[in-house]
Amino acid sequence: MHAVIIIILILAVLLVIFTLQNSMDITINVFFWEIKEAPLALVLIGCIVIGYILALIYLYPRIWKLKKENKKLAKLNSKLEGQHVPGQVETKIPDNDADDSFFDG
């Protein structure tokens, strides 16, 4: 727990240093809008946050699908483990197709 707090504090200090080094004002033109005197650090941090949010929105359905599949497989796994009897020797099902070959007449 203490390591997480230390990492957060280090990242906060680095963010303050980044903000102080990039404190100049810039003008942003987006289509018909013009934003004057926007701090460069704020624009960069905003773009990173917006990119993260867009990536999360794009990937969320896939993550949701994988979590659902994981739950289904975990339920199947627990069901199969409940059916397994310890000490029982598993028998192999004979593979009849192994002897059949395309070239055997």
C-alpha cells in the first residue's frame, strides 16, 4: 500500500514539473473555433485523457464479452471438477480414425 502512495506522489511531482516547463500559452484552431491563450500543458494532458477515454469506449464491448466468456468457462470448469472423482483412472476413448488413411484402399 505504501508503494502505491509513493508512486502516486512521484507521478504528481513529475506532473507539476511538466506543467511548469510547458506553461506557455498557445492558440488552438479546431474547424471554425479558435481557443486563444490555452496553456500547452493543459492541452497536452487533455488530449491524453480524451485519447484514453476513447480507447476505453472502443475496447469496452470486447472486455465485456471476454469477462462474460470467462465467467461461463469458470462455471463449466467448476461443474467438471465436481464431476471428477479423485483416484479414478481416466480411460482414453479409442481413436478409430487414426487407422483410416486416405491412401488405404
